[in-house]
Amino acid sequence: MSEKNSLSRREFVAGASGLVLASAAASGGEKAASDPASALAVNGGEKAVKASAGSGPRWGDVEMKQLEAMLQQGSLFYWGGPQTKLLTERFQEFCPLQHVQTCSSGTAAIHIAVAAAGIGLGDEVITSPVTDIGTVIGVLYQQAVPVFADLGAGTYNLDVADVERRITPKTKAIIAVHLTGNPCDLNALKALADRHNLVLIEDCAQAWGARYRGKPIGTVGHLACFSLQNSKHITCGDGGVVASSDERFGPLLQKYGDKGGDRRKWGGFDAFATNYRMSEPQAAVVAAQL
């Protein structure tokens, strides 16, 4: 197709949508006029959602009070910091996992989880093809291979049957992405992971507050990763949380989020890891929001 006659995908979709709407209006105009209650809002019917999206300030007195308390501290370092401690306690009220590590982003949270799970060179991690690239950055940094499974119709979450089809001797983990707040089929994925001795990591970045069959998301898999980036429900601009109650992985989270050193029994750095620490000012804002 020549450049002169080419259409971008966005232009094509917009044009096709306009034709569909025009056709629907022409064929259904008489019915809509005679039965307004059945008409779509775009054709003059009543709107299903009448309230407009909120546009007020996202932060206020609660965050200001917590930041003022933070400024009275002698240190803004996370380890032993009162804001990090408060954030951890409030997070555990929401998502009761034993080991909690704050970090610099949701991407960092997943990288920490992948590293703690022992994923490395040539290992395969099955995940969703529809997600933020942060879901796979940690996999690639560990020199592992992301394997994309099909998604379920109407959910855009992992199709459990296709996940199973893609398991090979190299598969080490599954990353389940709770897309736009919609939980994956966690019981089925956990059963699959247990049957094949795989690690199930929950990517909860978009799903603060979501529950799966009465349980908070993050509590079914082996590891849970949350984002605090500016577009998320709970935010400090950028940040993350990774947590686990599995004793194989939970004690390793702090190490892999803090340059490979275990601060509870300080003896230097015994693992290769980067610096993903969160500062006390960030923790103060998150603690206030939680």
C-alpha cells in the first residue's frame, strides 16, 4: 500500500467505529424513538453510569501529617525506619504475608521475587502477553526466558489449560497478572504450579483491594508483587512492595532488594543483587494511604 493511501491502525478503528455507529443509528433510530429506555446512551438513552470520574486532589491532610512526622526523624533510611515499619504493618493488615520488602517500583518487586525464586540463565517463566513490560524485565535481567501463554476469553487473564501446555523441563515459574483489577484463576494456577513444582508469582500491580474467592490477592501464590506507581490506586509516585509467607523465598526478599546483603545478620554481601530500596518519605506517603 502506498504511503499516500495508507491508514494508521488508530484511524482505521476510528473510521470503522463511526460507520458502525452510523449504521446502527439509521437502522435502530425508529425503535430508539419509540422505546427510549432501551436505547444506548450514545443514541439518546439513559447513561448507565451517571457520576463523573473524580478529579480532586489525591493527597491531603493524612499524608501531610505523616510526612511531618517523618521530618522529625534523624534518618530517612528505610532499614529500621518508623515509616517503613508502619507501611509494613498496614500492608500486612491488608495482605497478611509474613515477609514484606518495600522497594523502588513494581518492576523491582517482580525482579526481587524472580531472583528470590532462584530463576536464572535459560529458565522459562510463563506469563501473560498483555501486561506492562515490567512483568518481564526482571525475568530478562536474570537471563531467563519469558514464555507467553494464551488468555481466557472475556478475562484477558492466563488460560490455565494453555499455561499447562507450555510447561517444559526448563519452566521454573508462572507470573499471574491480575489485569485491571480482575483476579486470575488462582486456585487452578496454584494447583498447576504445585503439580509441576513451579513457583507462582502474583503480579498485583493493577489490583490493590481485589479479592479472589474472599481472599486478598497475593495470598494464594508463593510471592506477591505490588506497584505504587502514580497510576495505581495506592501510590507514592513510584515504589513497590514484594511479600511472601513461603519460608523458601520470604527471607530472601530483603537481600535481593538491598544489594545482596542480609541486614538482620550483617556479614557483607553474599548474593548478586541491585539496590531497589525505598526511602522513608515514600514510605510515609504509602503508610498514610494504606
